[in-house]
Amino acid sequence: MRHNMKYTTVIISFVAGAIMLSGCSKYLEHDHPTSISDEEWWNTSADATNALNSVYVGIPDGSSGRQLMFLSALSDEAVARQSTRGDYESYVKGIHNPTWDVGAGIWEDDFKDIRRACRFLENVDRCFMDETLKARYKYEAKALRAYYHLELLMFFGGIPIITTSVTPAGSYLERNKEADVYNFIVTELTDCANNLPVTYNNADLKRITAGACWSLICRLFLFYKNYETAKEAAKKVIDLGVYELYKTASNPKNSYADLFLYTGERNTERIFFRENTSGGNQWNTFAPLGVGGKTVLSPTAAVVNNYETKQGKTIWELGADSIAIYQQEPNYKTNRDPRLTASVLLPGQTYSSYVLKPFDASQTNLDRLGAQNATATGFWVNKYLDPRDRTGTRTLDYMIIRYAEILLNYVEALIELDQWSDADVVKYLNEVRARATMPPVDVTVYNSQEKLRELVRRERQSELAFEGGRFFDIRRWGILDAVMNGQVYGAIDPATGQPVKVEVRNCNAARDFRWPVPQREILANPRMEQNDLY
């Protein structure tokens, strides 16, 4: 893992963009769209609530805005097409550069959200409102500000720590060392976790909680391989006693699939989520053309082949004939981990009364492999794809962190601390597997640190596929070079018996561990220095 970099100064990109617009000073001094003065704006409790809600606007969605699910296309889980949604393809081919639009967009969005939080904290005391509520609002804003710093840190490394709103005169900001940003985030989130509510009532469910803060801390600790503190943070979330794995009361076997549909939307598994993602476009990101959708993100054979059989065996543990069968027909005799079909639509499957035939080359087949807006691999993402969104009126919440991840984080930390024999390892793995109707861990096979490490890594991909975490997992595990170089394969073409060749990837782990700082920042700030090798 590479964390060494040159720490220099940086100008916030959304400020640079604003300078190119007329009336830039008003934009920097006032965020209200009518540009009224602060004296006119910051008066009442309602003003404070509206201003805080503008800080929440920056929380990302899965397939719009910062598109967290698209991070799977920057891992071995998926490929992305349609450059209008971001040039993910150039990144995995190793031809991206500091003008790369995806990185520039996230940089700009996060710093803009950080500034909104700063302005809220600088001005909320002007509002006449209940002091207890005001204090809570301040912790919410601080927690969100820390989250936006965390997102930038994990993508770019050292960034400026921003605790005040920035004006043009003070926009040349020093880039803090990576360790300092890390410590700032942990300190801020810990303070917020100790002061924010554990739960909210229905009207405020979207708001950040103590559990969300501990979960973000846990995610950060794990990424930096600080396993002892990751374990402690995960245990704090577990010990809150307010989260549990979602189970459908009427049909528990459908629990995992229902979790990502309107059926299971209101649940106590979600810890940090974006509420009511109206205007989200899952249907025009994942759905087959034949059911009125568009396919931008397509799963790879690598993620499909990761799922175990219902007997708890990987397909690679089977004989050569069985391996060939499962590669040709992944859900052969419905004998795979049910999370496979909950997450991926497969060739030959019927979806919304429509049979998916990616290898039917007839021009009347909208979903033929390689057609515009069709699958690129022969597979489709099924997670978060609800037929009710076919009308384009989606309001389904998107979960950024859920309890299953925290349980797997806790288990992984125990294993990496050489505490693999701790009873909690098998206990929590079995809880996650049981919800998916998978058999318990075979302790006669998974009876060492190495074997349990292998299992938890496979379990993370089975449970969390397409939720964005794999992007970070392959970096902290040191397998970025191994899984992001060479040929990417899709489904098996029944006519040839060979897998579809999708694209050839080229990764330089020493460079691609981090994203390039946007070129507009370098041009705007003479004190700015690029990440290594870009």
C-alpha cells in the first residue's frame, strides 16, 4: 500500500470554478440562491434547518451524483460504458490523467459540501432557536464535514483540512499531510459520535447518528490497516444494540433480495444512507433495454464466479466438469448462493416477463451483446433494481453503510489481529451467511488465519457486491495489480463455449492507488503539486 506523497498547497476546485463566473464574490460569501445577506438569512430555526439540509444534499447516491455503485467499475466487479456518465473506462485502461472527469467531479462536490458545512457552523448562532437542537445541528454539520474529508482522503491522499469558509483572498490553501487529515477526521467523528443521538424519529431518519460516525471511523481504520482501532469502532456499533440484519417477516428466504427493494427499504440494517433519491436513475443504469431500461454498468465473470454453491463450496473446489457447467450456467439447478441472483441478472433468466438473451444476435433483440445501451458482459446488475422504478419516479433510499459491512469489518479485524479463533469470527460470519440462507462456516476447513482470511474476503464480495467497497478492498489487501491487469471476461457464449472478452485493463498500482489531483487545481494554484506518477 502506498501512502507516501508530496504535501503541498491546493486551491479548492469549486472556488476556482466560481472565480470564472460573474459575481464570484457573492457566491463565495453567500450560499442562498437569491444571494440575500447573512443578516437576512440566519434568523430562525427554519433557516437553520434549511441550511443544514443543504449540507445533507452532498450525501452521494448509488447511480447518480457521485455514483458510489460505479466504483465497482474501477474494480474487478464490473465494467462501465457511456462516457456521459463518467469516463471510467479510461481509468481501468491506464490512460486517465489529471483531466479525468470522475475524479475532478468528486473533488469539486466534496469541497463544495465541506464549505456548506463550514458556513453553517459559522452562522447558525445567529438563529433564534432551541439551544439543544442547535447544539445537535452543529454536531451533524461537523460529522458531515468530516465525512466529506474522509471521502477525499481515501481517493486522493493528503488534502487541505477545511474548517472555515474560503474567500478568494484565502483560497491558496496548504495541503495537509495524510496523517494529519486522518487524525482530524477521527477526532471530529469521535466527538460527534459521543454527542449525537443513537436514533431519530421518523421525520429525521436521514440524519447522521452516533452509529454512522463510529461506522465511518471503522471504515477509515480498516482502510489504513489499523485493525485494533477498527475492531473497537465496529464493536461500538454492534454494542449500540440498535442495528440488525434485515429479514423479511413474511418470507425470510427473500430477505437479502428484498433489502435492496422498496419491500425492505425501511429497516434497521441501514446505518448511513441517502434518503428519497428522487431523480435517481437505477432503471437507466442497470436495467435491460427489453424492459425499458438502459445498461451502463455490467458485472464481470469475476464477481459471478466468486459466489459459492449452496453447499458452501467455491466452484473452483469442484471437478473440472462442474466448473465448466457453473461457468456456462452460473445458477445451474439454482444451486448457488442466493445473493448471486439477488445481485446479478443472468443470461436466459426471465425478468419482468422478459427473457434475457444477450447472445441472440438478431437485430430485433434489443439486449444483444454489444448493442448500444445493452450489457457489455452478458450480465446485468440486479441490486437496487426495482420494477416499480420503471416509471422513472424512483425514491428508493440508498444505503452507504449497512450493518452487514460492520460485522464483516469486525470479523476481518479479528482475523488480521491473529485473533481468528475468537468465537465472534464464526458467530458473525454465520449471521451474515444465515440471512442469505447459506450454510454455517465449515470450521474443519476454515480453521486458520489464512483460510478465514480467504473466507471473509470472499464473503465481503458476495455480500457487498456493487456497493463500492471492493474499490477500497483491493487496495488495502495489496491485490490491485493482480486483479486490475489483463483481460476482463464476461458470460460464456453458448455458441463457442468461450467467455466474452470485454476489455484489457492496465493498472500501475504505484500510481493508481490514488487518483490524480484535477488539472484545474494545478493551473489555478502555482503552489499545487500533483500526486506521484501523474
